[in-house]
Amino acid sequence: MSRTAFTLDEDLGLALRLADAADALSRERFLAQDLVVEAKPDRTPVTDADKAIERAIIDLLGAERPEDFMLGEEFGEQAGTVSEHPMGTGDHPHRQWIIDPIDGTANFLRGVPVWATLIALAINGDPVIGVVSAPALGKRWWAAAENGAWVDESGDALSSLPLPDSLNGILSEPIVAKPEPRRMKVSAVSNLADASLSYNNLQQWDQAGYLDELVALSRRVWRTRAYGDMWSYMMLAEGVLDAVAEFDLKPYDMAALIPIVREAGGRFSSVDGHNDCWHGSALATNGHLHNDLLEALRR
């Protein structure tokens, strides 16, 4: 009989190994001259790297967790015991891995280093493990429920670049030891007037019909920026930003972010207050500002 009960530590270890496999593939294809790019039916881009990463994760999960479900951006729902579980409802598998092989595909294909593989495990629809791995930034963030949120900044994103001839043989030992993973904590900012808000992009807010609310909000906060994709949420968890809000999202855009924000001491909901990844929008804050922002965006 196959084993179906795993600890969160075991599942987190697997999630980190999945991220290792994803990074090996994405590093190889980032900046590749022969990168294959196609348009999906919704006109968003997909690359051969997106598909290769998700397929590799499907294969690894099939070997390591054959009875678990999986929801991925490129190939939909997968599992050895897969059945239909429509997104946006309360009907979710007991154990479901939720994957975005490359969050920030447009950045990836243009050579912008802000992209990452997002890996989450949701139990009954609630994400309890999240890994965000951004090899081009040299960083990886992760969290498991009740185990804190962590960032590893020891990535060797530039290690494959050749050294100048003048340095060959000189830098045989690292000058600085690689840092240990660091536990993250959100900021303590409690007033909107002191807050830094990332809103991703104007088009999203305009298409969602919230552009007037964003302009009004921009007049109440200290500063606004549009860092975009997963990076805004990771800076929130690190205490660099105080709030992030975004529209037109799918579960695989958000699931891996939720445990990291929560375990760093923050709060994550939809713009209309649902505390999950199934309602198409995201409002993530340091917790202190959440109710004020929910009220500012209330319809």
C-alpha cells in the first residue's frame, strides 16, 4: 500500500527539490537565443521553458506523491487519481500541488530577471506550503505553516558567467561566505500615510474598474510603485513594502505567496475580503494596514 500521510517538513523538502529541478531548466533557457514562444488562447505568452518545467514537476510528483492532485498553469489538473475540481469553488482535493512554472513569463522572454517558479501545496484548498524560486535574482523564498517564512540569498545566478582572464586562478576561494537563510518579518507600518504600496500595473486596475480607487489610494499612501509579479509579495514578506494589491489572477499566481506572507506575519486576501487564492484578486499587507485597505477598496 502506498504511503499517503506526509509531514509538512517532508512536503517542504519535496517542494524545495521541485524548485531545484525547475531552476536547472529555467537557468538553461533564460536568455537562450532559440527560446520558443507561443501565444495561448488568452493571448498571454508561453515558452518552451514554462512547459518543460511544469512537465518535469508533473513527472516528479507522479513518482513522489502519486495520489496527490496537481493544478498547473500550462497543463491544468494532474494526478494519479485526478478528477474535476472547478477553480473558484469550495470543492478542492485534500492534497493539491499548485504550480506556476514561470511567474513573469513576459519578463523571462524579454530578458528581465524578475520571474520565478511558484510551488504550493494546498490542503483542502488552503495553501500551507509555498516556495518562490527566482534564480536570475539569486533568491529563493519559502514557508510552511507554523514554521516561519525564510529567504535564501546565496543563489549563484551569475556563477555561470566566465571570469576575465586577469582573474582566472586568483578567485579560487570565495571572498565572502554565503549567507545562511534569513527569517523574514513584515514591516510595522500602521498608517496608510507612511505606507509603500505596489499595485502591479495600471491596466489591471483599469480593466477591473478600480482605477479611480487606485488614484484615490495613491493620494493617501506615502509612495506607490509597480514592481509586479511575485517580487512585490516577497518584498512585503521581507518588510521592504507594506502592501500589495492586484487583479486578474489565477490560483497558481497566488497559492505559493500565501504561506510566505502569512508566516512572515502578514495577511493575504482577495480585494473583497476572501482569505484564499480562489477569488481572482489579491490584497497582501503587513496586517496592520489590511482593514484600512479593504475599506478603501470596498464596493
